[in-house]
Amino acid sequence: MDDIHYREYKILLRPERFFNPSQFEVYWKKICAVAELHKVGVETYKDAFHRHVREVLFYDTENSDLYRNAFILRKRTFYTDGWPDPDHELTFKFRHPDVKVASEVDVTPYMEANAAIKFKEEILPLKDQIGGMRSLYSHNCVLMTPALELDQGLKHIAGVFPCIGKLAGSPGDARVSLVNNLPVQEVQVNVGAFDFGHEMTAKATISIWRNRATETSLIGEFAFQVKFDNYDILHAKPKARSEDFFQDVQTHAPDWVALGTTKTAVVYGLGRKDPGGHE
């Protein structure tokens, strides 16, 4: 079992709120006001509202065999001055509400590549009401520019990530392709950082996902992430402050919050049938 070294707090945001770029700053000011109420230190970066553009692509079988079994396969391409960078990021993850189940899935790849393995607790709002919190546990493998063809069969993908094994109800020769034929454009601002005390700090981002083909906004997200050496020795007071702050950000701007699950679930949910994920 790997240890949890990250805690990432995420709130989905209504896409219609981002009708122009200034809305990133409007929402950040609301967040900063909530932080002040909780005595959370805030640093707004000098280039806080510089917009970073990326392309995000999800790959799965026609029957969503990966997602139905709690796996996610995602490629992210970064852009500089409007042009795609030569490198890209491939993320393979297993995400599940049961920490034991998530921890026991080995996402180590069988290929020569620079692989970063991360085990995260993702803190999300409740699915059906504002002001609460719940957890998903994500075992991630991040590869930079791997020589892996994604439009192949599951057997090919399983040759790199053996933990896929025999997916429930999936033929091994099922082909993998772009989920819902949807290229996502991600626009993100790295707005600043929070200080919850006792050396517990977090970098914050606000992003909007759009359908690159139609220029339609799909979903937004506010997120901040804490990194630590040992989950069990997290200081109780800043941990509680971060959770109270997370819940109050929801209740102080409820008209911004989009109830649901995750950005990934939104992309999968645009299909004709329920993919049946675990999120």
C-alpha cells in the first residue's frame, strides 16, 4: 500500500459563470473574502490571471470499460503562445471511494518512461447539496511523452498498465478511442496559495473546460492541493481549518457551484448512455 501524500480539494463551478476572462478574478475575490473569515493566509500571484491553455483528451472503449472499472486514461497537451508544446502528459489513474481498494491497485507502467506515481485523497462537495464534503482516492501514474499509441485495443494498453488485467465484462480486443469524440480545451489560471498554519500550504487554481470543437463551456473548477510527508501526522487545527474553509467557499457563493461529481464524469456524461463510473 502506498501512503497518501496529497490532499486535493475540488469544487465544480457553473460554466455559464465564465462568460468572459474577468470572471476568474471575480470568483477569486469571493474566495479571498471567505479565507479572511477563516484566518487563512492568501497570496495572490503576480501573474495570477495569466491564462494557461491545454488540450485534454480521454480515451476508453465504446462501452467505457476503463471508466466502469474506475480507471481513467487521459492525455494533456500544453500550449505556448497558441502552439502545442512537443511534450505531452499522459495520466493513468484508478479512482475509487474506498481507500483500501484504491491503495492496492498498482499503476506502475511496464515501459521505459519517466513515471511519477501519486496517491491522493480528493475532497469533493456532496453530490446533491452544497456545503458538505466527501472523499475519492486516486492512485495516479503520470508519464511525460510516452511512446504509447492510444487508439489501440485494451490488450495493448494492458501491456503497459498490467493492473487493468481482465476488466469486468470487457473483451480484451475492444478498441480504445477518444471518449465521446470530445476534445476538451482547458483554460486555467494559477491564482495563488493558501496558508492554513503549521506549515500546511496549498497552491490554488481556477479552470474552465470547453468543447474545443463547438467552443461551448462544459464545466469549471476551483481547486487547491496540500502536499505532506505523512497523512497521519497532519496537524489537526490547520486540517480542520482547510475543511471548514472548503465548505464555506461553497455556501458563500452557492450560485457558482455546480453539483455533480468530477470534470471527468461530465465528459463521460455527454454520451448517450450512463457510463456507470465510481465517482
